[in-house]
Amino acid sequence: MTARFNNVDFAARYMVSPFLFFSVGYDYLVGKGVKTTNGTTVGNQHYHQVSTMGDYLLSKRTDVYLAAGWQRRPAHHRPERLRWRTSRIRRDSSNNHQFIVRAIFRHKF
């Protein structure tokens, strides 16, 4: 199996105060020479992802954050589905786009 991916991303972060910040990001991925499981080569896939996040620090080790993301690929790319790749969420989209929202209370040990 062969595949080649080129990826570009941009992100910005704005500190409202020492305890609150917001960020926004954009990611563009191009796949070339990707082979499906039956050996068919599909190429020139274009994927877009936009994400945003707000984080509030309650203490040095505890924070709460809200994150949202949107992914899209061209509608004519049917051999594969979009899939979120996080440690706990592994879900396929039934179409060419998807949206996710996460709200987290985090304590670091």
C-alpha cells in the first residue's frame, strides 16, 4: 500500500487574560497515489478542516475548554469516508462533511 500526503495548517491564538484564551485553525491536506483495499489507485483527494477552541484556566492544573471542528472533502470522493482521529472518538461520516463539538473539564495530575 502506498500513499503520499501533503499537509498545510495555520493557527492563531489570542490571550484574553492569563486565564482565558481562544484559538482558531485551518488545515488543508492533499492525498496522492492512495490505494484502496482492492488495489485501485485514487488520487488528488483534498481535505479541509476548520477548528476553534476556548480554554479557561481554573487553576494551574485544572481547566475547562470547548472545542469545535468541521471537516470536508469533495463530494465526488466516495472511496473513503471522513473519520475523526481522536483518542476516544472514532466515527465515520456518512457523507462528505462532518462537525464535532467537545466540552471538557480537565485536571492534570
